[in-house]
Amino acid sequence: VMLFRWEYFQPSFRSCVRDCLLAIGLGCYSAGSVALPRTFTMACLSSAASFWKRAWTTGASNDTSTQVQQDSQQNYLESLMTTNLMPSMQRFNSTDGQELFSYLNSLLVSPFEQSLQPMELMRRQHTGAMAASFLSLLVGEFTGGNSSARYNLPIEFHRLCHQVFENGNEEAAVSENGSKSGLDTTLQLSMGALSSFVGFMLNTDNNNNEAINNESLLDMGTSTVSLTFDVLSWEFGASSGKWDFSNGSTKKDGSSVLLRPPQRWREALINPEFLGAMFRVYSAVRVGNQHSLPRSLEKKRGKMAHQLRQLLLQLSSIAGGPIFADENERRAYAGFLLDGCMDALETILTENQQQGRSIEESDFMCAEVVDLVTMLNRLATNFRVQTLSQLTSFPRFLSAMSMVGKWLLEGSLAECERVQGDIECMEGLEWKYEAVSQILQCSEAMADDYWLVSGDAQTASDNLANVLAPLYGHYIACRVRMSSLEEHYLTQQGEDLDEIREMIWEFGVEEEMVSASSLGRLNISASLSTLAGMFQQCVPRLMSLFEGVGNFCDMTAAMAALLEEARMLILCACHLLTDECEGETPSIPDAVCNACQLGRPSGNDCLTSIVNLIELLRSVAEAQAMKVSAYPKESCLSP
């Protein structure tokens, strides 16, 4: 109501309500008071953030006076808040944002002071966590969201607020908050708090086990990491055309496009020592194979580990530009992130190999694996093969991708065999599918890099062909077998996919096959050999099925599984050797043409393999067509 009828209330009353809401949300009330529910305190902080935004670009001189009777009523309510409800609340100048930031900074650093009593330390940690949450809400208000309609102001106001918060008093913005931007100050506060938190966690003078098992400290760390994530998600430029207030403009899943922060953020973000400390903290707080933790503590550590991975994913998305001094610094930055991510992935593989656990036994492993392979995908997309191949860890990166992909595929196949093709009963199907998709997309991004056709890319091409390309064989073997098992189950149970689910499935398979084909083209000869071996096992059984028609037998589960196996193999062969050329002149993919050049090693063998495969498929098609023309009602002649 106050935001909607802003001019109706006098400035002192508005600032008093704002400060009271902030104090309640931060928990700055008497020590003996009962803790308020988090839903209520977050609502107070959200309202306080809206009040700050509303007055951010206007001074007290622009406020209009209200009627005397209204003033007296508001003065009375104001006196109640200041003398009875919250006598010790912090008061601010209504337009002095730097005073607010200074106060919040004191709350963020106070939990790391020495010689604090346990209860006082816990209280400060809670207040610090709420201060970080308030800053996140403040950034969200200036970004734009669902709350914008309640201001009763045109879109130009929100654009102006966005510009002033981003740039401060640059370009003659109408502001009384000084020349420093609120966004830069928020980043400075978040990075300072994050540095203090990381330093405290890694300090050898502290009991590390006690630190990582302190739930209040974990809450504060999670809120601080989330704040840094929100700042880095800022969309620069108030006229960028992304002001759809019905849906909001900030993506919370870390899946947005590559980030291009300004050069002034260079000192805060491009810091290898800080990145290394972040990975060490992540290694300490991740749950891993610690199954004896209390459920609440396990949940908080898992949540913080997830937030750290999301922040590291954002840092992996920083594209080239003025924030890097030169290409050497950009390459070193990529290498640091790459090494840290691979260390985490290899830790997961080692834990499972040592203890012989299946990949379903950890509640937190699914999100961890998906986030880490997404980070590797983002690094490959952002820094490209030309930069990554110059790192000494590039072969290790490819090997890790191949190992994790094989591990996930074999685990999915084993689970599918356990449930005998009943996909609905498979555990962990979604997250394993997402992780494999990220690995395939990463492979596609590297395989389709035009730099690989240059004369300087031979070593990188060899690494891709020898280390990563073998994953294609594991993919098609597992994918074809799982489709065959699923079809066997559906036919045996007399079930069928509904039309919508079938369309979604076909679209997913199409995307998956396109990415997998790029992976297979890294080593065409090896991929063709794998396909040829699988066709040699399938085609004789398929031809035998065709030869046995004529008795008008019903489709059995074994027949359906065999036809599905043949269909999937044909799909794999088509995607490997051809591209979809809808709306274009059909042409053979460059990777296939290059592999078949007679002057290249195994070029003639590759060409012979393609010819043999095409002849095999032609013979199958002819045999099937002849039988269909003779027995058009035989259901076992077509999937």
C-alpha cells in the first residue's frame, strides 16, 4: 500500500517503516525475543528492499507534503515504532545508499571477529546470513521482477533505477547516492564477505571439522555465495530489451549466456588464489561418502556445495574481453577452473571405485555430477579447443569426460537391465540423462570447432580422436541396448507410449543423436568399425526374421526388440554419415569427406567401410521391401 500510494506518506514515516522492516528481517531485536519464522523475515527484507529502490533516484526535496491530520497520525505510528517496537533499530538517511552498505558490511564481517562467545557468534552468523539475503533481494529489485507492478510507476522509472544502481552517478544520472555504483559496492561487499568466510574455513588455527559442521556458519556461507551469484547474473544495460516483468529477467539456474563483466571487476574476479581457495572449501563441505552426518547438517552442506558449484559455473562463463589482460592470463584462468573441476570429478569416481557403491546410493551425487559436467561443457564452449588444447591438462580433461560418460552410460544400462526395460521404474534416469547430454554437447562443441581444420590443430585432433572419440562406441552400445529392452517390455506388457510422450522422446533422441554424431566423427574409422560389429550381430537375426514371415504370426516381444535394435542402429549410422539438410543443398559432412581422403592414413579403409555399410543397409531394405510387397499385413516386417 505504501509503495502504491507513496506520496500520501511523509518521508520520515516512510524511512521509519523501511528501517523497522529491515531491522526485523535482519533479526536485530532484543536477545530474549523468540526467533521469527524465516518466511516472515524474508518478507520484511523484501519490503525493505522495495522501499530502498523507490527512493534510490529521488531526494527528500522531491517529496510532497501531506495533510496535517495525516501527518499527526503518521507521527504517532512512527513514535510507537521508535520507542516501543524497535527502539534500537538502525536509522538511515533515506537516500544515502552508502550508509546502508557500510552498515551491512559491518554485519557481514562481524561473525569472523575473534574471542566471541558461542551464543553471540551464532547470533552474528544469523544476522550476517540475513544481511547477505537482503543484498540479494536488493539486487533483484533493481534487476526487475514480479514486484515491479506494485510501485505504480512507469517502466522508465525501473530503467532509470537499473542504470543508476549499475553506473552510479555516471552519465549525469539523477541520484544523490554518490558516484560509486550500488552494484559495484554490492560486489565488493559480497567478495569481502566471501573472502572472510573462505579464510575462516581454511584457517589452520580453527577446527576445520567444527567449522564445516557449524550449521549457522554454513547458512551464512550459502547466503554469501548466493549473493555473489546474483551480482554476477546482472544484465548490463538498462535498454537491453530484457525487461519482461511478467517472467523476471534473472535466471537462477546458472544456465544463462556467457558473462561479460566490466573491466572494473577484474581485480575481484580474476584471482587464481581465490579460485583455488573456493575449490578447497568446496572439497571440504561436499557430503561425499560421509553417511553418518545428521540429516539437517547433511542438507545444509549439500546446499552450500551446490551454491558453490553454481558460482564456479558462472566464473567458468566469463568470456574474453577487457577483463583479461591478455590471452595468456585467459588461458591460465581456464586451466585453473579446469583442474579444480576435474579434481572433483575424479574424487567422485575414486570414492565409488574404492567402496564399490552404485551411483544411486548418494542423494547428493546426482546434482554434483550434473553441475560438474555442465561446468566442463561451459569451459569447452567458452574457451574453445584452441585455448584448452594448449593446457597440459587437456588430455586429462578428455580422459575425465570419457571416463565419466562411460560410467554413467554403463550405470544406466545396468539399471535398465535390472528393471527389465521398465523405464518408469529406473532410478536416477533424469539426472544421468542430463549429465550424458552435457557430455555429448561438450563433445559436439569441441568437434565442430573450425580451428581443428587448421594446420596447427593436429595434436589436438589426435587427442580428441584417441581419448574422447571411443566414448561414441560406449554410447551407441548402451543406447541401442536400452531402447531394445524398453521395446521388449512395452510389447510384453501390451503398452504403448502416448502421442505426446512419444513426440518428446523422438525430439530428445534427435538432439542426442546429433551431438553423438559429432563425437563419432572425431574418429570416423573407429566409429564405423563399432557400428559394423553391431550390425554384424543384428542383421543375420533380422534377415532370419524376414525369411520366417508368411504365417501371419503376431508380433512378439523378442521381434519388437530386434526391430527396435535395427532401427536405432540405422539411426546411428544415418546421423554419423549425414547431416539434416532441410532447406539446404544436401552435402556430405566435411568430417566424413576429410576422413575418406586417399592421402590420409586409413582414408581408403574408411571409404571401404562406408561403402560396405551402405551396401548392407541396401540389402536389408531390399529384403524387407520384397517381403512387405508379398505379405503387406505382416506386423513383424516393420517396427
